[in-house]
Amino acid sequence: MGKRLTVARRELASLRSEKTIVLAILIQLFVAAFSSFLAVGLVSLYDPGSVSNQFVVEFGVTGEAGEDLTPVIEDEQGWRAVEYGDESAAMRDFDRGEIHAVLCVERAPDGRARVRAVAPDGNVRTTLVVTQIKGVLEAFERHERGRLSSRLERLPVELPPDSSSSPYFGFTYTVLVPLLTFLPVFVSGSIAVDAIAEEYDRGTLELLRVTPLTATDIVDGKMLAMGVLAPVQAGAWLALLSFNGTSIANPAEILLLVTGFSVGVVTMGATAALAFRERKQAQFLFSMGVVVAFSATYLLPESPANAVAKLAIGSPTQSTHLSVVGYLVVSLVAFAGLRRLVGRRGLDS
């Protein structure tokens, strides 16, 4: 074990000269350390409608069925309806900036409402206005369903329930926490590729071979350094999030999941480096493999990102706990398979 630790310390010490890796770690540190401050700005990109509390959107409503849409708009806080007799008058006020959007509502012969929306183009408020138009149309659809429910001949597809949760809560636990826990894993896998491929590129592998180290010792040491790096970073980021007021439940199980994923991703990186030995080809194969593998996990009952979110919130299910164990077992099996292959074939074949 001492030989492997020596190789691991050597790899960790060499990371200080890798400016790109150090910068990536510092960026993650900055995000975790100032998460509560950054969340305010980031949520405006994640959910533009969440920042509209102090912004009243004025909709110009016109068309023969405009009177059906106006009450729906007026019922919601932050929306105001301005009725127009014809669309040309509404467009004049829209062009002058007196209203933010125009909604023209017409009734088809079968009774369906057709809404044509006009939003500003290239304005800084465009994204917010478009988001609010979407909200108006969803509210209008619910109103129409309720009004015509007695005339329905068949049950339509159910609408998704209204969500009253805070966008900051959703962003923090479904985006920020999974990002900070899994980004170090992918960085570690990329470093593992370089750590092995560069030994071939620089010819330094020959120096390691004249030492008492076996091929398995060399690979184990490099993978140990990279595999430990991700859980340590993830633990630090979770601690910083907690310090900033973001409560993290089940941190030990989250770190167990990160450790399992780290072992699997680092094993994938080491396998690519040993197979190709050339850094660019190995990095390309590793990147494509990570994208395919991580995307495929969303076909499973519990994806890693969902598992972390549920664990962090404090509402894990039995499926969540089983997925943690499953990811860990699969990663350890892959690691054992790589060790066995290296032990049998060495680093030359």
C-alpha cells in the first residue's frame, strides 16, 4: 500500500503545475463559497419569471374573444390587461412602448380560442415578457377547460399541477448541488487520462518501471489520487453550501455516491489512456464515453443528479438508496476488472 501512496502523492503534487486544473477548482470554490449571492443572479437565467415580482407586464388584448382573456389576466398579480377595439390600435401603443405585448384572441368555428402573441424583439425585457406570455396562455387554458368541462365528450390530457415552490429552492437543489458534486468527478477523470497518457508521451514510464513498482501499483496509485480528489472537493463544496445557509441532508450518502461515481469515471479515463496512450485520442474517447454513460443513467429509475437532489433535500426513497449502492458496486466491479487486466497484460501491451 505504501508504494501506491507514494505514486498518489506524486500525482497530487504535480497538479499544482496544471494551471487549467487549478483554475477549474478555484471556480468551483468561488461558486460554492458565494452560492447564496450567486443564486440570485443565476436563478434569473434558470427561471426568468422568478424575478418579475416588481415588474408589471401590460398586455394589449384585442380580438372578438378578448373579453374572455381579460379577466384571466386581471386575476393574476403582476399582469395588467389593456383592451383595444382593433389590433392596429394595440400595435401602435406597442410600437410606442406603452404596452409590453399584444394578444389577439379569435374564436374558431368549432369554438376553440386562437391566440396570436406579439412580443418585443431584441429588448432586454424580451425573455421576461415571453415567459409571462407563456404563463398567460397556461392560465387561459385552465380557464377554458373549466368553462367547457360540461361539454367535453372525452377526458383530455391532465395539465401539470401549478408549482408554488420557490425557484431559488428548485435551482439550488436540482442544479447547483448536483453540479458542484459531479463536476469534480468529471475533472478527476480527465486528469486520470492525462496522468497515464503523459507517462507514455514523455517517456517517464520507463523510469517508473525500473523501480520496485508493478504495473498494478502504478495504475492504483494514479487512480487513488484522482479518485480521492473528487470526494474531497465535493465534501468541501457541501460544507461551504451549508455555511452559506443551504441545508444539506444526508451528506455522508451523497459523498458515498460521489465516491462510487468517481471510481467509475476515473476507471473509464484510465482505460481510455491505457488503450490509446495518445492524450488527444484518449481524452476524446473519455469525453464521449462520459457523455454517453451519464446520459444513459437518465433511463434508469434514479439518475445520479436526481439521487443527489433527493438526498440533499432530505426526501430519498428506497430507490434512491438502492441506486447509491448500485452505482458503487458497478464502479468497483469496473475498477477490479481494470486492475486484473493491467496485472495480466502490464503497461506495454
